[in-house]
Amino acid sequence: MPNSNIPVITIDGPTASGKGTVAHKVADRLGFHLLDSGALYRLTALSALRRGTALNDEHALAKVAEHLTIRFHGGHVYLGTEEVSHAIRAEEVGNTASRIAALPAVRQALFALQLGFRETPGLVADGRDMGTVIFPTAQLKVFLTASVEARAQRRYKQLIDKGFSANIDDLLEDLQSRDARDTQRAVAPLMPAEDAHLLDTSQMTADEAVEQVLAWYAGK
């Protein structure tokens, strides 16, 4: 089957909008592969922090991204042979990932890697520019939104559940800063694709959002 004929559902949106959970459940229900593109930037950030790579050295950071050895399996994320699902969720890693995601050379280094996830029977791709840049011909594009307050509460619960300490006011400020960086960057800014379905999840459960995405896909 030609690669371009393999169905793709893109789910984009800001930090803590619920897109990761929704993408995972939609992929599960359809039996599709999953691409968590945000994890690629977090993996680059984790690797750069561990190596002591200067965060203002775009060329060096792009080299880190180019040489990532990653694998997603059974809900786990591996860097080389190490399981790092927990490590990449640390706030320092998330903040670093948001900063380096604005660098054109890093985005270019990860471009081909992301395209490679398009395999039969299909792919659900979660990120910020999946529908606008990486998979512009996707069969279904969804843009999840939620109020910054709702997202801060979700991120707080997520961090506490994972054993991290968290402060709701700090998280609110951090999300507002990330939103500004993501929407104002020169390369692939966070924005819905022209043909994307908008879904505000502020008052929705993850399962309700999943059902809506599946209904839109069935309508395709």
C-alpha cells in the first residue's frame, strides 16, 4: 500500500489540552499506530540535558535530535534501551522541549523521523503541527482546545499522580508562557489547520472527546 494512502488522524492542540490521552485511546480503538510527537521533543530535551548540550546551540541540539534512538511500545517510551516515560514528563524536560521546539534546525531534524511512523493499518499523530506541517493531507484533522485554567488543573493532577511536586499558580504561569512561545514561533506555530475540526474539551471527559473524534472519522 503506498504510504500516502495509509490513513492518518492528526490531533493537535496546546499543552495539557488532553490530546495525548485522546490520541492514545483513539489509536487503541482503531488499532492504529501512535505518534506522540511531543515525546520526540521531550526525548531530545532529555538527551541534551543529560549530555550538557548548550540550549542556545541550535546546531548541536539538531545533532542530538538526528541521532535519537527511540521506540514507543505498549504505552512506554524508550530512549535506546532505557524506559524513560516517567523521566520525560519532568517539568524541566517539558520546559526545555518547548524552548528547543522553536528552533528550525531541530524541527527539521525530526521531520523525517515523524513521517516514518505512517504505517499500515493507520496512524494517529498527536502534537502541535501534525495537521498543518507533518501530515497536511491527513484524512481527519482535529484541534483540541481547553481553557488555560482547565489545562492547569489537569497538569496539576497528572504531576501529583505521577509523584511530582506541583504548584497550581506556577503551572498556570508556565502554560501561559508555553502557549505564547508555541503560537508566536516563526516555524510551524501552534494553530489549527484550515480544515481541522475544533473540539473544546474544557467541560468534556477524555472518553467523550474520543467518541467525538471517532464519530468524525466514521463520517469520513
